Amino acid sequence: MKIAIIAPGSQGDVQPFLALGRGLVKSGNSVRLVTNQNYEQQVKSHGIEFWTIEVNMEDIIRSEKMREVLESGKLLTSMARMGNELRENASLLAKRSLEACREMDIVMAGISGLFTANSIAEKLGIPLIQALNIPFTITKAFAGALLPKFPRWLGGYRLSHRLTRQIVWQAYRPTDKVIREQVLGFSKSSFFGPFKSDSLKNGPIIYGISPSVFSRPDDWTKNIHITGFWSLDPPDNWSPPSFLTEFLQDEPLPLYIGFGSMSSKSPEETAKMVFQALNKTNQRAVVYSGWGGLSKTELPDNVLMVESVPHSWLFPRVRAVIHHGGAGTTAAGLTAGVPSVVVPFHGDQPFWGHKIEKLGVGPKPIPRKKLSILRLVKAIEKVINNKEMSENATRLCSKIQAENGIEEAVSIINDTIDN
């Protein structure tokens, strides 16, 4: 079968679909990944057809305005800013996605491409599968992904999910209006979103989340599945650079520090803060520069800076991971069985930071706007000295590695296609 996956956005939006796409290809399906031009080499290296939407996401993330918004940690402001960026590219996104999905048997999307995929599936009359790695289905079991500390007494957790959906939808609504009216020839969606449409309400929903991390809520319907994490193995022809393997062999075992695609207003200051915390704790670290621009002209001997290394390979070889709390990085840390320190910027990142703390595999998250040398030092000392935290991470890792999220997801998708 021919499957199109619409996944614009950052590395965290794309990587789960690289893993899932590889699994679908191995099971005999043809997979086309519709995403930003930044990922062409990466997508092709995993044997998946690449279809660009001709937008450079790195340029958007690294813009001065976006860096300021992300570092502020203001959820509504950051969502509104991202909504503005999406609206400017809405027509191009829709046209390229529509072209990519013609003659496809099925379209899939996560949250970043969900509403676009829903409208295109409607236009072409093909099924939509929601493939998510962030909770987006209403439940009374836990709070919404954008409101992890929502008080249960204030209308219950179900309200927090409705509010989460509206925060995402209202940021995207101007983009949806352009796509539906100017490209697809439809009327605009309801002010409150297309959540009652048959494809979003009754179609298959698969979650690339470990059931050992989130038990399936009892109030979810039968069309909703939790499969396990979609972990991405390195490309078949990938091998680690010698300078990295040599650094990992020295003592003490290093930490990993990286904030993914999250930008900082002053990357040099962020680097300085990180390096001082490492010196005060006598630790070594592999530091990921990433789109965040974390950089330093002259690196200390206890730091190795890398551009891109597969988390599934690197994380089991470090002592702990310090990261922004993206869903994919969080999953990689849990799968590796190492403690995490989460420094959330915005979006669902505080949700994952709270989850890490609740699971007992990391300390209380440090919001990016509150990050300081002292707070980072205390967090590092906790993850390297707390034996219980390490044991919790090891036990959870054993459960997660016994699961096969990709195989389970592929089975569900193939069954959906066959039926």
C-alpha cells in the first residue's frame, strides 16, 4: 500500500515518522514523507521517499523573534508566533502536501500536520490515521499535554484536554482557513475546530508512547491504541566518528547535554552556563549544538560538541541526559535507561519534564527561563549521586525494551488498510 505521512516541523516532529516509516517499508508498504527541506538527506538515508514542502524550518526556529519567544517559556505567545509562521507558508504547505497525497491509499500525520492531513484526506477521499507521540485524546485519567499541572478540581482533567486542543487549534486556525478556502476550495472549519469530523473522531489513532510510561486510559474508545515508543535506529551505513568513541571511553562517563531545536537568545551565554556547571561538578559531557545555536569557539577539554548523533546509539553510553523535554528525546532517554534532567522551553516539554519527575527517573524540571548555574549544578549532582533514580531508570528501561512499538503500530496500520 502507498502511505503519505505529513510531518512539517522540527526534528522531534519528524524523527518518530522516520522510525515508523522504516517499519512500514520493511513490511512491504511504500512510504512518502512530506516534510521540510532540511531533512532530505536524513529521510533518504532511512530508505523513505522524501517529498519537500520547500520550507526551511531551521531558518524559522533560529530567527531572532522565535529565539526570544521560545526562551521566554510563554506558551500562548510561542504558539501564536508559530501560527504566524505557518500561515505565511500555508498555501505552499497545502499545495505540496496535496500533490504528495494524490494516488496514495492512506494519509498519516502527527499533531504538526494533523489539520492539514485531515483536510487533504477529505479532499481526496482517503482514510486518515492519527499517529501521535503526545497525548491529544480527551481523558479523565491525566492532565492535558500543554497543561500538566491543571488542577483536577477545576472541571476535571477532561477540561484540560479540551483546552489543550483549543490552544493548538487556535494557533493553527488561520492556516487552516487559507488551506481550505484558497487551495482546497472548502469552507473554513468551525471556530472550535474539526474535532467532530468522522476522520478525527472515529478514525484509527495510534500512540507511539510506551504503555509502561502511560497506561491506556479506560475511557478511550477501541480505535485508540498505545503501541510503545517508535525508536529510530541509526541508518544501516552509519558508524560513530572515532573522536566520539574515544571521548566516551575516557573517565568519568560523560553526560549528554542538548536542547534539540530549541533556540536561545544568547547561545554563548547558555554554553558558558553549561560549562561552568560541568566544572563545578567535575563532569564531562557530549554537548549537542543543534538549531539552538549552543556554541563556543574554544571548548574546554571536558566537553565534546557534536552536530548530530543518533540518540538510540549515544544515550546508552552516557551517564545521564540533560535536554529540553521533547517527546522524542524523552523517549530515547527512558529507552536507554539513564536518568534525565529536563529543561523545558514551551509546548509539551513541561508535560514530559513533570512525567520524568513523577516516574522517579529525574529531578524536578528546570524551566529554561529559570535555568542558572546553581540549579543546573544541583540537578547534575542529583542524577549522578541518586542511586534510586538510576535503579528506577534501569527497571523502566527493561520494560520499555521488552515492547515493540514499531511492530505493533505497523500491524495496526496494515490491518486498517486491509479492512
